[in-house]
Amino acid sequence: MMIPDRSSEKVTIEDLLRLKRAERPSPEFWTCFEQDLRAKQLAAIVEKRPWWHALRLPQAARAVARFQVPLGSAAVLTLSFIVVSHYHGQPVSPTGEDSPAVATSAQPVATAVAMSSSAEPVTATVAMAEPTVVAVAQPVVSEPKPVEVLTAQQAPMEVAMTSASAPVARPTELTSMIPWGLGQTAGTNDASAEQAPVSTRLIQTSLQVAATSDLGVTTLLGNALVDEGQLQASRMPVAEVKPAVAQTTSPRELRRAKILAGLVLADNADGSDYARAIHGRDVAANDLSEDQLYDSARRLGVGGDRLTLKF
Amino acid sequence: MNAVSKVLTKTLVASPERQQEADSDWVIVQRVQAGDVASFDQLILKYRERVYAMVYNMTSNREDAADLTQDAFIKAFQSINRFQGQSSFFTWLYRIAVNSSLTHLRKNKLRTFFSFDKVHEDAGVTEVINRLTDKKDVERDVFVHELQEKLNEAMQKLSIPHRTVVTLFEIDGLSHEEIAEVMNCSVGTVRSRLHYAKQLLQAELQSYVRP
């Protein structure tokens, strides 16, 4: 009897997988399986289940799922309300700025004087009793920028000042724009003599800026400069730039600025001009005193048979 | 509309046998939910071989398959009160077993040990083996064992989703709709995966396949 050659018959993947389907365990296997399953079943009954299994979270989630759109909308609205209320609830800066972004990004005013003779910037830290305000008004600038005043003998003076809306309210380190400051920081008389014209130009520039600006110059040195002792002091009031909107220019302030400029010039004069400068200072002191007197006179009150004077 | 018909309408199983099966299962499940715990044994006896076969062909390891099958039944028993008849008990149990197997395979990606069950030759299997070889006795057994190894290696080279689809369709005999319900995907995805998996298997078992 001949064995037929079956090697040419068709065999498919499905046929091979039928072979795999025929892999089955023996009956003894099911006996062991049964015993193990019973043991596991008992263990599962005895075993204490965690408390969160009793919460039936899937069912709760299914119940909440019906309201997912209104709940999500309510959550978004609540979050938006909290954010907006928190945003508006931020405290206003002490300078009275309206814009919180500007108030938070206020930077200290830095003023530097670079001298071509020493080729190094001379910087002095200045403590102040009363602030001197020098501000230039500009229409709208979003970011406050530091004030830089750079002077040089051969280079034109560059004055970059803060914007009108800049809330620069911190005490600042001010490089000596004033001649006596320069002289002391330079440490030599020659340097002081060389710096005098620079200082003069600086003050003149400041006055020009003040005169041409809308806001002008607010000089609060006032009575402090009248005092001789304070004139000799190495430190001067630091310029505190107040919000330009809050400043008002009055003829009296302009007059004070001019007087102070004269004082500065007098202090740097030497030789024959010194006497004239001293005279000018005295006149200025008298003027300031008279100015104070006028202020005091406004406080004069007459009532009935009584004359009151408020100080 | 009673609960049984509600189950049947929601079940994607179309064949009358499966509908009858789902009907009887739902009755047993209701008894278990009412407190008749022993009735659950009927469900175990009814489905243990099918569930085991599915897990075994997924893992190609008889010990792992036994443990996973037992775990699937334990989980089903613990969660029987949550079963509300949205699908047939058979589909629900299969979903538990498939998820357990997938978790096990992902955890033990690098550890693959094969341990095979014996091939029980019936008429259909004998016919296939005779077509593949003319050898007799011991040589034939060796050939069958070698073929079994090659088949399991080829199955393990498939990705887990493709292996699952092939197992459920070709070995367990589930329909495309049932597989889609068990695997929580579309019927098109099932068909696509099945086609691709068969192509891969054909490439792997090229020496045995004769077109």
C-alpha cells in the first residue's frame, strides 16, 4: 500500500491555529485548579477590603458625568472670578500708582557720572534728608526706566530720565552731580577744579530741562542749603523722582531752583569770584528767609481785637 | 421589557446560542446577587476552560494562565453585585480576564517562560498534522512538539493587542462584535488587527504554511 504524498496539500494559518486550540490541560489540572480557586475564594472573603472600595467611586463618577458640562462651566467661572478678584485686590503701591504692573516693576534711579579725565566712573552713595526731584515728562511709557545722567568733559552730556508715569519712589544712589560731591569723591583739588565746569554744565542743563518741561524742577533743598554746615557736607539730598503727575510747577519753585543753581556756582568759584559768590549766597539765603516769612505772613490772622500768628 | 430581554438587546451577541447563554447566565447572576453564593460555581464550571484557553494562548505559560484564570473568577465574584446586566456575563468575565492578562503581560514583558499543555488530537487536528508530515510514532510527536513551539513563538512575537485579537477570534471563537466589546474598540479595528496579525503569523510560519 502506497502512502499518499500529502506534502503538496494546502495548509493555512487557520489550520495551524486549530492545532493551538487543541492544547488543553489534563483533567488532573482542573482538580488542582478547583482547590486553588476555593482557597483563593475563601481568602478573598476573609480579607478585609480597603475602605475606599465601599465608596463605589465608579458609580458616583457615572452619576456626576451627566452634569459634567454645567459643573465644568461653573468651575471655570469660579476660577475666573477668584483670579479677577485677587488681581483687583492687590494693594496699591505707596506712590499712589494706578498701574500695578508699573508699580511692581519700579526700579531705583541710578545716576552715574563718567569722567573722561579719570576714565572711570565716579560713584558716590548719597544719603538724603529731603528729596530733590528732577523729572521730565513724557507722554506714555509703559516701563519705568532708570535715570542715568552721564557727564563728560568732551562728550556731550547725556541725560536720560525717567518717564512721567514712572513710579520711582525709592531712595536712590546718586552720583555727585554737584561740584562739592565730585570734588570729595575724586579726592584731589585738581580734579575738583576740572570738575567745576562739568558741574556747571550739569546744573545748567538741569535747569534748562526744568524750564522747558511741563512739570519743571521741584527743589526741596530749601533751607538745608542755607545752612553753611550742610553746604560743606559731603552728602547731599538724593533726587527722589515723584510721580510727575503729582508735581506742579509754580513760579516759586522755579525761583528756588535758580537760587540753588547760584549757590552751587558760588561754592565752586575761586579767587576774585569767591567774594561775589559769597554775596550771592547771602542774598539767596535772605531771599529764602523772606520767602519763608511770606509763608508765615499768610498765616497771620486778624480777628476782632486779636492778632494771631500761626507757625 | 423584563431584565433578561434588556440584557439581550444591549448585548452585541447575535447568535441564538449566545442569547440563550446570556439568558441563563443572567438568571444565575441574579441568584448570586441575592445571596446564593454556591450558584457561582456553575458559572465557574461553565467558563473556566474557555477563560483558561484564552489566557493560556495569551501568555503561553500554563501556570500563569491558571493563576490569572483564578484571579479573574475571584474578581468577578467580588464584583458580582456591580454587574447590572449591561452586557452578557460571558463578555463581562472575558473583559476581566483579558484586562488581568494584559496587566500581567505588561508587568512581565521581559520574563517569558513557555510551558505548554499537551495537544489533544481530535479529527480536525490529526488531519492538519497528517497534511504537514508523513512521520509516524515518535518522530511525529517530535514534529508536533516542534510545531507547537514554533506556533507559540510566533504568537509571542505579536504585539499584545494583535495577540489578543487572534486568540479571541481564532482560538476562542468569538465574533468580531464580541471582541470589540471585550477590547473596548471598534469592529473595524478588530478586523484590521486580525488581518495584520495573520500576515505576521504567516511570515513567521512560512515553512509550515503551504498556500
